[in-house]
Amino acid sequence: MDALSLTKKENIATVTIQSPPANALSSQILKDLATALDDIENDSNIKTVVIQGEGKFFSAGADIKEFTSLQNADDYEELSSQGQNLFRRIEKFKIPVIASIHGAALGGGLELAMSCHVRIVTKSAKLGLPELNLGIIPGFAGTQRLPQHVGMAKAYEMILTGEPISGEEAAALGLANHAVDEDSLEEFSMNLAKKFAAKSGPSINAVMKLVPFTQTSQFKEGVKREAEEFGKVFGNEDAKEGIQAFIEKRKPNFKDQ
């Protein structure tokens, strides 16, 4: 695994994204994450997973430059579906997964974090879905998971403005479980992981099967529709302009087409 590391200590596995400077979620990172999950799934000693980012960020988003190499709407829809399936696998994982977030969890980074079962953030961390600033939309189930955590009204505001919120606000809204000081993040996350891992394996597995039943039957249809819309929007002229503006670090000139 080139883009991340996997370490195990006692009953806890720690997955660290290692792709500076932004830990952008490239296709390689997504593949490596799937490989790490395979390893953890086959290790009966592991009872909790912690996902974190190395360097300045948890993950500042998807790898937009890599996405520009795709050719058509079908390619973009397939990319969206692949990310959704991986994150759904995390959400339905047999043991709890904790996202330990510092710096920023934006776009695909926040979508990854929302697929985890628990989120611990630093107070100053930035969390958001800025895709509309680029003329595109979230594609890894962000439109479906964010309302579950912050409510529909706040989800509309966050997605339509593209503006991030702080870790403190995320905790107040329920998007994060706890907001802690920067120098306390790792210790706090690991202490919580140890509390989880101290429980009986079969009881942990049972809880992980039961809680997802609270999701409505509309969720599956919602993520399917998101992938379809992602494919349509990503290939239009505004998306091309928005992405180019992002790469050139300028304000986009959208023409609504």
C-alpha cells in the first residue's frame, strides 16, 4: 500500500492516509483503503479501527486533477459508484471505525469521515462539501449522509454555499462526536478506541449489524441517483470551467450550462 499505512496494536488497527500535502483521495488511496479493510476483516483480533491523516490534513478532498482524465458521464458515474460502494462497506463494517480528524475533512474527505461510525475532530478543523464551488456536486454519498447528521436545512446550507464549518460547530450539530484540542486528538481517539475494543467481539459485531437498520429504504435509491447526477454534472461546461479555475486558483466564471 503506497498511499497509506496500516498498523495494529493489541485489538486496534490504525489506518493512516499518507499522501501529502492534502491527502487527496486518489484512486490509489481508495484501492489501498480497500486492501487495508481486507486485511483487518481477516484478522479476528482487531475490534476497532481508527482512520487518520498524516501531515496537515485528515483529507482535503478528492483528487480533482485525476478526475479530469475521465472521458464521459458514464466514467464519472462509475467513479462515483466505486467510491460510494467503498464507503458503504466502511459504514457496514463488522467492527467500529473511528475517524480522527485534524486540519480539514473536505469533499471526499468528509464523505469518508461520514462513512465512519464515530468522528473525533479538533476544534479548529474545517469540515465541508465545497464541490459546488467547482461547478460539480458531491459524489461519494455526501448528499445522502450529511442530512442524517446535521438535518436537511443545515445540509442544504453547507452544500449550496460550499462553506466549511469548524470542528466545534460540527460537534454541536452532531456531525462529530467530540471536538478536542489539537494536541489531544490522538490520545482522545485512541482512548475511545480502547473502550470499544475492550468489549466482547460478538456483542460488538451484533451492534454493528443492528444500528444500520435505522437508515430508511430511500438511502440506497438516493446514492444511486447521486451517482447519476454526478455523472451528468461533472461532464458539463460549468464543471470544466470550475475545475480549471480550481487548478488555476481563480474564481470560476459559470455560465449555467
